[in-house]
Amino acid sequence: MFKHYNMNQVVLPLDLEIKLDKDDMAFVVNDLVEQIPEEAFASFSRDTGCPAYHPKMMMKII
């Protein structure tokens, strides 16, 4: 099981003058990683210990 994350959740106060353009590479990376099937990450799942961050989220950070 992985820790839940939501890419559309806003937690921190945002400066509205700083926005990503509609054609920013971050959106392309997000869409590309989200297309990877969940089965590809099954080997990373563990039943013991603290839940890990989802591998999709970690790929987006890199």
C-alpha cells in the first residue's frame, strides 16, 4: 500500500502571479507517468512498515 496523494490538492498559499503555462513540461510529465499501468508498480508494494510514497509520485519528482 502507498501513501495517498492528490496532484490537484492545494495546501500551501500560492502566489497567483506565478503560474505554469498550459504547455509547460510538468503537465506532459504528469500525463505520461499517469499512463503507466498500476501493475507495473506491484513489485514495489510492501505489507509491513510505514507506507511508502507512490512510485508514480516519485517519478514525477525526478
